[in-house]
Amino acid sequence: MSGIVKKGTTILTATPFAFALKSKCRTTHCDNCFKSSENLLECSGCQYVYYCDSHCQKESWRIHRAECAGLKKILPQVLPDDARFIARVIIKLNQGGADELGYYTETNFRKFDDLMSHYSDIRFDPERLEHAIDLREILLLGFLDETLVPEVPDMTKWVDIYGKAFINSYSIQDREMESIGTGLYLGASIIDHSCKPNAIVTFEGTMIIIRTLTDLPSLDWSQVSISYVELLDSTESRRQKLHEMHYFWCNCERCEQEDIMVEAAACPNSSCDSPCSIKADKCGNCNAQISVEFKKTFEQVVDLTANYLKYLKEGDDDLNNWSIIKMCLEKQKGVMHRFNIQHINTLNLARAIAINLECWDYAEIYNKELLPGYSLYHGEIYLETGLLYLETGNIQLKLKKPKEALETLNKAKMVLTITHGDEHPLVREELKLLLNEAIESNNDTQSP
């Protein structure tokens, strides 16, 4: 691909070298194509995995036949997801997968052996090494069919394979960005990280799709970047996660800039929206004094929020959790800046619970408050921002606000046609349906 590459261009699509569906999805998603369905067919051999139809079952059999008996043997226990994924990598390699080519251009490709293993890093990482050893022990207990997989590699080779598989793998996500599986994509492993990426990863089933977020002067893969971590986070936290997961210290453009918003306080002058450093004595914009008392209040709210959110109860206690979150938001008002990461994370929790409880008025309020923060930290053209616009428009339709919904959904369309493309099911089906509903409802309200 020569010349300018426009934003929203698909620059890579690929099927996985190896993949595994999460166990939590095994009865709701096809084990081969990852589509969700209420009418899946159970594998008669292991009674563990499910398929759309006989076609998916046949397509999966080459890999599944080596694990089928082992999955049945451990029932009713469920095999750890990481164990199943690495087992499938071993199966693939035993079937000649080392020769498979993962193309990222018409002539350039990567093989499994081309992937970085970070062997020396893992050896001196006690947690990662223990994880690798534990997974090998699970396989050695006879999970894999020994007639089809003659041997599990020795420890040195095992750590090499483990590093290549896990450090280069992707979390396969559904339309709602829920992780439903793990996949290893040889060609896509060429793409580097940036906290200010110019490309994005989406999935259709198990297929990975890489699209550009900005115009590129040319398709130079050394200049293409995606984010390996959540962008709605502080520089310190992003760097730590990247170092723990991928063994590098990020020095991208964003990480080298001053992180003034993340822990920002609100200006004591309520008419000023400028973020303030709690270490300063006055606002850099309006010169309002930041008193010792205000600083103490800020620290108290930070600690209170952290402590309360840490102990939120999981499960069906949404009403109690919501009352705690609303109390935190009330305490944060006029103390934390609206772009403070802790405040945004609190809003995110409040939004999720309001949606669960179908409290649409509150959900709309929280979503609208979140949108500027999403645009700041993720970027206006980014997957999470587009999905938040989509969700907000849907909520506005439920609230019988078709005019607002149409405006919001058009913003979702502007973002999602770049991140996903016109033909992705999220855009072609879900977004189109909501837009049509908004247009019809808007026309009805304007009719005499």
C-alpha cells in the first residue's frame, strides 16, 4: 500500500494462529467462530464445548480432537482458560504450525519462531515463571491426548513457547468490548504500542481487524501503533502495566508529556474550570487561592473514594453499591476536577449500575458527564468513545428524546465508521437500527 493511507482504512485482517474461548462463554458462544447463539450444538465427545453447526465442528476438529478426551475427563471441573490456550498452541506446533506464515503485507510475514519470547525476562519474573510452570504441570497430568500430542516440551522450550504465546496474544472481544477469548495472530504481532495510537484493533468473531485512526503518509509498519493497555489511566499506571505485561518502559509522546489532569483538583473558584495541582498554592488560570483546608479536603475525598470503591460488593447488590458511589460523587463535587481519573472511574461505575437498574435518567447524566473525559483520554476517534456515544444515544431513545438521540448517534456513526467500517455488524446492524429508530421517532414528533 503506497501513498497516503486515510483514517478508517483496514490495513490488516487475519485469522488466529491459535485461539481459545473463555470458559465462561463455552455454553453461549461457538467454540470455533465465537458467535453467540441460543441454539448451539454440544460436542458429543467431551460435552464441554459447543458449536453453531456441523461445519464449525468439522472446522475445529483438527485442534479439538487432541483436547476432547481431556476436557471430558476433568468435568465437572473447568480447565483454566490460560491452560487451554497454551495447550492449543502446543497442539498447533505439533501439527507443523511452526511453518505457518502470518502475512502483514503481500510479501512480508512472521512465523511463530519470529515472535519475541522474553525468555530472560520471564526467568527473573517469579510470578510469570510460576504461572508458566503451573500450566505445564496441568498439561503433564494427562490433559492432552498422548497419541496425538506425543510430548510436552522441556522447561527451557516451554518458557520460550509460553512467552511467545502469551506476551504476543490479544484478548478477543465482542461488540460490547467484553473479553470472550484469547488469540495469537502472527502478522499482527508486528505492531508496536503507543499511548497515543494511530491504529485500533477490533474483531469479527475470531478475525482480527486493524484500522487506521489517523491519516498516515504511507503504510510503514514501523510507524503503526496500537495501545496494549487501557488509555483511561495515569502515565505511571500505564507504564507499570506495560512493564509487567510486556517488559518495556513506555517513552511514547503521551508518556513524555506532563500528566496534569490525572490527579487534578477543581479550582476553588467555581466559575473557573481550570484543573489545579493540589500541590500549588493558587490556580494557574485565575489565581484563586488553594487553601490548606481545601488541600486537606481533597486528600480526604481521594482516600474516601479509594476505600469505598475497593470494597464495593460484587453480584446483585447494585442498590447498595449505587448509594455508595453517589455519595462519593457528591463528595467529589467542587473538589475533584471533572477530568480527574478517579472521578471518571467513579462515574463509570455509576453509569454501569444505573444501566443495570434501568435508571435511564441517571444513566444519561453519567454518560454525558463521561463523554468529555473519554474524548480527552481515549481521543475523539477511538473505540471506547464511539461505543459511549452509541450507548448514550440508545439511552436517549429509551427516554423518548429522539432529537438528542439522533445527534448523539450521528456522533457514534462518525467514530465507529472509522474504527469499525460500514460493513462491521456493530455499524451495519446495531447502529443502523438505532439511527432508523431515532429518525422515525424524530419525524413523528415533528409531524403536525
